[in-house]
Amino acid sequence: MRIGILGLGYVGLTLAIAASDKGIEVYGTEINPHIKQCLSENKAHFFEPGLNAIIRKVNNKNFFCVNSFPQNLKFDAFIITVGTPLKNNKKQPDFEYIRTALKSLKGIYSGNELIILRSTVSVGTTRNIVLPYLAEISGCPEDDLLVSMCPERTVEGKAVEELTHLPQIISGNNETALNIAQNLFRKITPYVIPVDSLEEAELVKLYCNTYRDMTFAIGNAFCRAAQMFGVNGMDVIKHANQGYSRSNICLPGFVAGPCLEKDAYILTNNMENCPSKEFIMFGRKFNESLENMVVEWVEKKIGSGDGKKIVALSGLTFKGIPETSDLRGSSSIYIARKLKQLGYVLHLHDFVAIPEEITALNLGTYFESLYNACDQALLLLVLNNNRKYADIEKKPEILNSKNNFSILDTWDICTNLKNETDINIYTLGNMYID
Ligand SMILES: NC(=O)c1ccc[n+]([C@@H]2O[C@H](COP(=O)([O-])OP(=O)(O)OC[C@H]3O[C@@H](n4cnc5c(N)ncnc54)[C@H](O)[C@@H]3O)[C@@H](O)[C@H]2O)c1
């Protein structure tokens, strides 16, 4: 089997490498020169456990990063994995990348190959945007074409493992498309779930992420409400869940990253007049409001920014478990931008992010050491849940030596530090208790 993959970002590259590792011949195209350069050096452009080892094994053997798909080869399928960001101030999904990717198939796509959409899209996109466009570039009637929507559901930081284990949602515009897509994904994982329509596959993906978004929103809302009664919001949730399986309330925290920040918008984008839209958007907006809550707390704690007050921010990637180097859609970056605008001087640290990417954001000075980042700072904001924060408990004396210094430990990770230092340590659970 030979396939072409358009886009070698997080989704495209991990899929390309997993597929070629299973013996499928994979050709991938990518427009970002940095990604191509990394691949020519046998490595990925991002941190993903296990990925580089397989790249070294398959690169230029049955995985080929090419500028365009070879015209003399016959392909069974092309998979579109380009980004689907939001435009217009986070309101509308931008499907232009998909259109451009499809356009690049002109002259190679004969109308016989299966086109698989892997990117996250609003319901109806595969049938109403992709299919007519394919008919236009191939000159074939829509009914003769083969289209599938097979969404990606891996989590960054565990994608290599999950691609061969997670159930793959498979759909097709007809029986043939469904069968080819099933055959393809069965080579990668034993577990495929054929669904009834392209629209159902689109919805499955959007439901998976929006469900997570909304359950986190409940944790965030409960945490905030508890503090109105003088109760620690994190403790009450932990105690409500403890030994009581009917409660599984999420602990509070930022709900961000390249997928969760947008998928509720992509879902509700064409849900006008549906009462569910308001319900879903309420949860999304509540999660977003956490970022401003932290900024307001900083102002309240140390006063307005004056071009001199230093705030250390650590945990800039959008999550710490599993570890990722991805800064896209990170609440930490939003908070850093806001604080910089307000006149604070920022010291930036992260355990995993690529230092050049942090520096390129132009938001503050990058520090390799967390302790050095805290030097002269009035506050340390611990913004993601990387397990390495537990290590700061091993050197409490370093932080203890600072005057007028507080920590906002948003994920309540430096738990033992509270007993070992005189530093004021706040969490999302008590930051609003006066
Ligand atoms: N990141 C994740 O873990 C994840 C998980 C599930 C679903 N998704 C969805 O998958 C899609 C891709 O996400 P991603 O994180 O991989 O994005 P990404 O930005 O990392 O990757 C997309 C890649 O496509 C390339 N590209 C754009 N136009 C191209 C073209 N015409 N030809 C060739 N390459 C082109 C870009 O340069 C980029 O490298 C999105 O819809 C996203 O919502 C992502």
C-alpha cells in the first residue's frame, strides 16, 4: 500500500511514521522548511517520546519527505492533516489550509484515489467543502469519488504509542471508501470503528474534545464557587471524589493547547439556533476566563506593572503531563502576553519547550534554571503540571532565602514545599480566599 500525507506537523508526521513503521510506503509533503530540514537530519521538529527512533529506522526507506508527490507512482490514498485554526478573533474555523492542500493535488489526483480528511473540522466540511472541491480539480462527478473522514484522537506526548492502540474512527462517502480506509488503518491498529457517515466521524472527534473541555469547566466553576464560601476549591473537589466513585469532578486548571482551545468553536460554528450551542460555549468561555483571573490576581498581589516588577513564569507549554514542547494555544503564553502588556518584567522558564521558541516570543528573558528565573522576582507562577515541579521541594532553602516572594502553584504540585518554607504558596483552590 502506498499513501501520500499532506502536512507533516504533529498529526501528519506521527501518522506518517507509524504507518511506514507498519510497512506502508508513505510520501509526505510539507511547506515549512524547518520541518523538512529536521527530517533531513532524521529527527522531528517537536518533542514526542519514541518518534525520533522510528524516524531513523524508516526515513528514506519507506518514508519519504518530498516537495511534491512523484507523478509516476500510483497512490492508494492521500491523507490531509493540515491545521484548522480559528480566525476572526477565535470565532470561525479557517479551512483555507485544507483548500490549499487539496489544490496541491491537482495533476496528481486522478479521482480514483481515496482522500482521507484527518484534520478536525466542523460537521459537514468533508461532504460540502472537500468533496465538491475534489470534483472540481479532478473533473469527475462527486458520486464517483472516494472520500473518508478519519479523525485524529491521539494526545501529544503519547502519540506514537496511541496510534497503534487507540480505536480509529473510520467513515466513507460510500462502501468502497469505507473499506479502503478500514484496510489502511487496520495495518496500523487492530481496532477500527466504522461509523455510519462522514458527519458522524466529524462529530465523534468534536465530541471527544468538547466533552473534556466541559468536564474541566465544571471543575473550574466549582473551584471558584467554593472560594466564595471561604472553602479551598481544590480540597473540596478532592474530598468529594475520595472513595466515592459516583463523583469524578475534575480538578481546576487551564484548558488549552492547539485542540481544546478551538474544538468547541469548531463544533458550534454551524449550530446556529441550536440550544446546545449556548450550553457548550458557556463552558468554553469559563475555561478561558481562568487566564484573566490569574492576571488579575497578580495585579492584586503585587500591584500594577511599572516596568520594574519581575514575575517569573514557569510551565509555558500547554501541559506538563504527558510532556510536550508545544507552546501553541498555551494559557501560559496568553498570561505572559497580558502581563507584559501591563508592564511587568518577565522571567521565563520551561522544562521541555525549545528555548529558541520561547525567546522568539519576545515576552521576556529565558532562563534555563528555574531558580535563576526566580531571582529578583516577586512572584513565581507555576503554570503547567510537569512532574519536575515536585523537585523544587528538594531545594526549599533557595526559594526560602527570598524576601517578599510568593508562588502561585496553579496545579497544586509543590505540595510539600508548603511545610518546608515560609513562602506564601497559593493554588487555584485558594487564590480567591481573602
Ligand atoms: N496536535 C494534535 O495533537 C492533534 C490531535 C488531534 C487532532 N488534531 C487536528 O489535526 C490537524 C493538524 O494539527 P497539527 O497539530 O498536526 O497541526 P500542525 O500545524 O502541527 O501541522 C500541520 C502541518 O501542515 C503543514 N501544511 C499546511 N499547509 C500545507 C500544504 N498545503 N501542504 C503541505 N503541508 C502543509 C504545516 O506547515 C504544518 O506543519 C488540526 O485540524 C488539529 O485540530 C491535532
